[in-house]
Amino acid sequence: MRRVCLTLPTHRACTGTILAIAEEAGYGAREFGVEVHLLILDSSPAPVLAEHRKAVAALVAQPGVTVHHLDEDEQRAFLSEVTARSGASRPDRLLELMLPSRVSYGACTNRAFLIAQALGCTSVHRRDSDSRYQHADGEPVFPLHQELTYLGQQADDIRKSATRSKLPPGSGDRRVAVAGGSFVGEMSVDVAEIRDLDPDTYGELVGLSLPEGSPAIWRDHLIDASFRGAGNGTFDGDHATLAPISPMRVDMCNVALDHEVYRRVPLPPATDTIGTDYFLLHLTHDARLPGLQHNRHIVNFHTEERRTDAGFLAYQVRFAKFLLAKAYLNAVYARTTAAGDALLDAEGRIRASAVAGFVRDSVDLDRTDVARRLDVIDRAYRRLGGRYTTVADTLADRRSRLPDEARDDMADFAHLMDHWEALTGASAEAGLAVTR
């Protein structure tokens, strides 16, 4: 029986999301006859973790659904065994990259990838704690429906069932590597206030995330579309496009990846940096692997914690670090774009060694651009004034360290890539005890 991993990484209260995602897991098992492993990776503080434990314990058992709720101690125990089995000379360093002490959007998903391998799953389907489902005719609109219909299938076999197909020539015999939708509701990144306060400053900041040398008209369009998802539309029936998926068109709260992708290449484990978990979406797009873009968009909302002064500051620092990381990531993406089909082996699978080489080369980039970006960010936040001045002061206090952190994050990513296939293999050997 086909096994899939539906995962929810969280570090904050989300009892409602746990109940909703459990319903989605039951839907997948019931409608598609698959075995769904619902994996909740919980890094929440003790009181919140206790509430989550109660919510999970109260879930009604559903045929075909197995629930795994792992706190950080349980995750660490699993990872310690896996890193030791991998044969790495420094398993402690790998463990730190997999379970850092600070927030890492890539590391939490990498842990899901390894645990999915241990469970024998063929795909990982990710949701987030600050999202919920749309409803149509009184029923929730689950992305899992489209993900299970298309993911892992040969593109030619399901071409006619999609609403439309824009597959590149010669890619029809490849497997659908990624399925994803976007979101409706609030912007995925906390920059709406910046846009309202000063559209020019907004464009200057968001423009740092785009490739250098882009035509002005194209840049203006991307700046306008960034972080806005599918706007405020409502679900009006399924529409699915079979094509390599642009990372601009999907969101990591609403995405599924085939195991042939994530068992070869991980996500960057950078800490306190948003956006780095989109790396595999860039990679599958540039390699021209078939994807399924659907319109079962998830509803995004901002938690109360993100509205506090502390939450605001933390998130803006993560956004700034993302804009610095883009100096390196865009250099890698330029090379993956140029490589195209050469990123794949004869069987249509990603050549991890080629990607690792691009990442490793980026570590030695001239850091002049990183310094320029810091200057732009500092001026922009000071121009905005108010609480944005506090962000600028915080970044200024860390200015001597931030360029090193951006470079070291890429070096860490290269190191993790060098050991990744050994880790995924060790995970499959280790297995995971069923928790419920």
C-alpha cells in the first residue's frame, strides 16, 4: 500500500490546525486508499506542547491514519541514531544542522524528509501552523486531493486529466516531482505594512530578493506579485496545470514533494532566515521536472505572536537575513537555470553532486554585494521610521556578524548535501516506531 507523510512542523500553539490536518489525513486515507502518516514535529514551549499532546490524544482513530507527534527530545533521539548510522566523521555537526537551537524553516522540513524515509513513505506533504483550509459547499478544500492524484505519476499518463498542460518537450516520461497550490488571505511575509507606508521602499526591499539584471518591467511585476499568493479569491472548482512549477506560484504551507527529489537533495538549514525552504521548488523548476499547480489554496493568517513587538522584530530580522542569503542563493539559481536538463541523470533524477558543487562554489563569492544589501536594508528601515528603526538598530549591532552568517549558512548547506544521501539511507534502515 502506498504510504505518504502529511507533516505539520510547529513551534507555537496550533490546536485548531492539528484537528484540521488530522481531518485531511483521514480524507486522504479514505478517498485514495493510501496509508497516511500524520507527522507533527513540535518545538513548542512546554505549556503549548502539553496542549498539543491533549489534542492529539483526543483525535478519533481513523482507518489508514497513523499519528506521530514528536517533541524535540524525541526528534533528537531519532536523528542521533541516524547521524551515527550514516558513518559521518562528525555526526554531532550534522545533528546541529538538522536540529538547531534557533528557528530554521529548512531544518524542520529536512527532519520531515528523514522521518518520511524511515516510515517508508513515497512523498511528503507539508502544511503550516498559521494556515487553515478554504471551504466549498460546507466542506473543507483539501490540497491532498490533487497531491495524491498526480504526485509521482508519469506526466504523459496524466496529461489529459489536467486542466491544461505546458510540459517542456521531452519531459513527458518524467515523474511529477512536486504538487502545490498557493494561499489566499494575508501576505505570507510581514511586509504589507511596509507597502502601505512607502511603496517605493517596499519595492527597494523586495527587489533585493530578485535576480540581478532583470528587465525593469519584469522586476516590477515580480515585486508586485511577491508574497501575495493567490490574492483573496475563493475556490470555484478544480483547475490544475501540468508544468514545471514556478516557486512564485506555490507556497510551502501547501506543497508536496516526491521522494525521488528530497531523498537526494535537502533544504538549506539556515537559521532565522525565511524563504530558504523554497530551494527545492527552484531546483525542480530549473531541472524542468513536471509539477502540478492546483488552486486548492490554503488560507494564510498571521498569529498573534507575530503582531507583538518581539514577534515583529524577530520576523523582520528573518526577512533581512533572507535578503542577504539571496546574494548566494541567486548565484546558485543562476547556475541551475543555465544547467536545465543537465541537472538530471539518465533516469530523470536530480544529480545531487552537481547541485552541491554550485552551492559550494557560492561560498567563495565576493561579499561586496552582501555589504551593499545591508546598506540598502539599513536605509530603508530608517526611512520607514517608528518600530522599523529598532530593526535597523538591531541589524546595525549585528552588522559585523551578518555577512559571515550568510556565508556560513551556505557552507553548512554544502556540508549537509555532502552527507544527505547517507542520511536518507540511514533513516530508511533505522525506521521509526509507530507512536499511534
